[in-house]
Amino acid sequence: MTAAITFAIPFHRNEALLRIAVNSVLAQDMEDWRLLVIDDSGMELGAKEMLERLDDPRISYLSHEQNLGMVETWNRCLDHAETDLVNLLHADDALLPNYASLMLDLAARFPEASAFFCETDIVSYDGAVTFSIADMVKKFLVPRTQAPEWVLHGEDAVASLMTGYFIMTPTLCYRKSRLVDQRFDPAYKQVQDLIYIVGLLMADHTIVGARKRAYAYRRHADSATSVQSESMLRFHEEVAAFDLVAGQARALGWTRAASTAASKRIIKLHLLYRALRELLSLRPSAAAQSVRYLVSII
């Protein structure tokens, strides 16, 4: 059987959550897939044994001799995938059973598109569907359309993403034949996905999103996003990324996208929300940190 799609998992830690992610691949409503796990943990030796016990020829495992970090492991996942369609399934997330068939349908109907994404369930560490203000806000940021898909292209798409980055990155399925050698920039730890997707759009690529849920995104305190929000690295990188996009958009004559990026409105609102949340949680020093940074970028 020729595989139609590869699920490439960059694994760093937490074998228990990895097992859930792998099981979600096994539960897909189609069988012509490949699963590749690239182990960058350097410590959790049980991942390889767990995959070997499954004894499934569709599953392969690679490990790094030394830790390369998240972004470089994402790039290795794209490089080693042998199918044209590739999803970088995060090791702490899970697919819904319809993910593979949905992506194949989008790829067939939009042959000009370079990547595809979908809506998500937001789940807690224990897997229960949960509520998040940040994710609720994202629903109001997506472009308005009566069509069953969002078709993102050109300046309008970049301006929309600078209003609020509404794509849930791990839902993306990439078409390698259209990406050529474009990869994620390892200089970043938090905004590499935003830089990458905006770069594709500025290079005349098209990205299509389905208005259907096919992925379970896990929000928990140990995730990279949570850790980097606490350290403020997230906000430092977002400011730098928005400034970069503003400059690139101006060079293209995309004045609306440049203005939206330069305003950094969504970053400022996030910092204000974070400060209020920290105050309500009786963490005044953390609230003050957010306020100081907010003031510095106004």
C-alpha cells in the first residue's frame, strides 16, 4: 500500500502523552498513512520500545545523537517524511479520527495550496474538552466567509494573521512538493511558525483551512508555549516578528498588512489580559512584569 500522508512526531518528553498521540494515528479512519517519530529527548528510552511493541510496518523511529531542539527537529521531520503530505503532530496532542481523510480531501480539491489546517478541540492535560479565553478570541479573528474553507492568499491573508494568528500550527498539513527547501528558522523558539507561514504567503503560496474540527490541542502548564509565556520570551519574539513582517510588507507595497503588523495590537491586548489575570491570581510581581513590557512597546 502506498502511503498518502505522513504523521511526523517531534518527541522531546512525556512518553505517556506520546502514547496518546500515537494511538490517535492508529485510530484514523483510513489506513494508508505512515508514522515517523523523531526522538530529541535524549533520555526517555521507552519511546522506541513502545513503538516496537506495536509491530506495525507503517511506523518508524529515529533518534538524535544529541539534542537539536524543537525547531530543528521540526525541520528534520519534514526532511525525513517520504510522502508529499506531512503533518507535524505534536507529541502532547492528538488527532481526531477524521484528520487524515480531511487533509487528503483538501489536498485533492485545492491542488494549488501549499498547506492545510483545520479547527480543533481544546483539551486539558487529562484530555477533557476545556474552555480557553485565548481560543475563544481566536474564533472572532478568523476571516468571515460563507464557504466551508478559508482560502488564505496574499496581503489580505497576512493582514488577517497580523490581526491575530488564528491558525493552530500543529493542525497544519504541508505539501512538500510546493515547499521545496523552505524550512522553519531555528533562530526562534516561539514564533517560528508565524514567520514560516507569513513567509509562504509573501512568496505567493496559498494556505487552505477547513471549518471542521479534526485535531485535539492540549493546553497544559508544561507546554513550550506556557513555559515561554511565563519567561516572557514569547512576547519578545512576537514583537520582533511583527516588526519583521511590517518591514517585509512595506517592501512589497502591502500597506494594510504593514500597518496591522506595526500596531502589534493583538500582542498589547494579550499583555493586558495577562496582567489582569495575574492580579486576580494574586501574583502582583508577574502582573507588573507584563505591564512594564506593555508600556515599553506602546
